Amino acid sequence: MFVRSLAIFLCATLLVAPAVLAQAGPDDMEQDLSEGSEGHMREELGVNETTTPPIQKLLLDLDNFQPIPMKLVEANDLNATFPNRFQTALHFGMIIADGFVIVINERPQSIQNVGRALIRQSRALGVGDSITKRAASLIDLGQKGDWPKLREELIRTQADVEAAMMNLHDEELAHLISFGGWLRGFQLAANATADNYTPQRAAGLGRLDVMSYFIDRLDTLNPRLKQAALVGLLIGNMKTIYRIASQADGRPPSPSEVRDMRKLADEMVASAMSKADDNDKLLEIE
């Protein structure tokens, strides 16, 4: 499902030699990244089939939610900067989620803007070198309108980010990037479903296993972060979304339930994009 797939992308991996990546297809890369010491490290960092399913499946699942509300994608401030790694990581994931939607809708200028934003954000996260090359390739392919290769490059971009995070042994940051991507994808999917409701679409929103996973990840953040208003809002809204989805009890969420989930997701994204003060305190959304 799309929502499970968006639990993801963002964690990704340079642990496979560049020459192998250049020759391997998406299925080959998925297999390579799950074996040997790389696979062991991925499990240690919580990178698994729940959190990082293959991007190629995501790109196929996106079609189930078309038309995606592009006005929401366009409203994302790609130039936004934050004085803390928490929000920077969330925003990085959101940008990649937007990139998936843009590729599906074949918008050349938009994918170029995404590539430039990824360069800026990856530098802010301290993983700029490997991501810069991939982002530059996205810009070039966007100018050429080569959408099949753009899909492949997004898969490789995911791989580079995951590897960078694992090399830094920054489990918390990797999970935050993954959560930011999932959250943005869920928001877009919930909006698309609320605008054009079908039971099939609604069923794709109710992935309790993925929701539970990210609730657990947020609950295990360090105590200082958990005291922040933003983090409290994210945890609270996630638990409410989970409760709504679980109440469906095997049936697709109803139109009213989907609207409730959309409202909660919209609030989470808006709060994640809010400004922090000079002391790096995450403020409540105004």
C-alpha cells in the first residue's frame, strides 16, 4: 500500500559499491541491501521491510491516489531552513515524498526545485557530498524530461541517504527522516481520499502496523525533545489517527473518519514546518 511504502524512503544506502548500483536494477538493489553486514546494520538501526519498502513499489502505489492535490505539494516551502536537526530531518523526508508525487505528475521545473532543495537540506544534515551528486542528476534529468530514469535516480537517492545515516550511526535522525516522508505521504493520501472518496482509497490509509511503528519511534525520542510542544503534538495526533484507523476494525475508514485523519495530518505538517526560537526550542504553531 502507498501509506506503508511512504514509511520510508528516506533512510537509504551507499553501502553497495557505486559500480554495482550503476549496473543493478531496483530488485537487485533491494536484495543487495538486505544481505550480509549491510543487512545486519539495517536491522540494528530499525531499517526493515516495514520502514523502508522499495521505492519502486511506492511509485506504483501512488497511482491509487491520483489525482494527488498538487496545490499541497506546491505549497511546501522548499527553501525553509530550521535551526534544529529535528525539523530539518522531517522536512528532508517531506521533500522526497513531494519528489515522488512530482515524478508521477511529470513536472520538470518542480523536480529541479526539489533537487536543489535536497542539496541544501542534505548539507544542513551533514550528508551533503553523496546526496549532492544524486540531486544534481535529478536536476539534469528533470531538464531532459527523462521520467523513467528519474524514478531510478530517486531509488538511488534513497539508497545514498540510508547509507549516510547508517555510516553516522544516527538512528534517531534516520527515523525522523523516514517519519517526515511517511507523514507527508499520509497527508497527501488523506487529502486525495477526502476529496475523492472511495473505499479502496480509504483502506490504503489504515496501516496500523506502520502507524504503531512511528508512534513507538516518537515515544523513544530523548526526554528533552519529548518536552517540546511540537513533539507532543506529533505524538498526540499520531495516536489519535491510530485510534481512528483501529476503530474501523477491518472495514475502510468512513468519509468522516478520513476527514478527521486529514485534519490531524494537516496540523502535524503545519506544525513541523513552524519556526523555532533562537534557543532551538520547538515552538507551538501559531
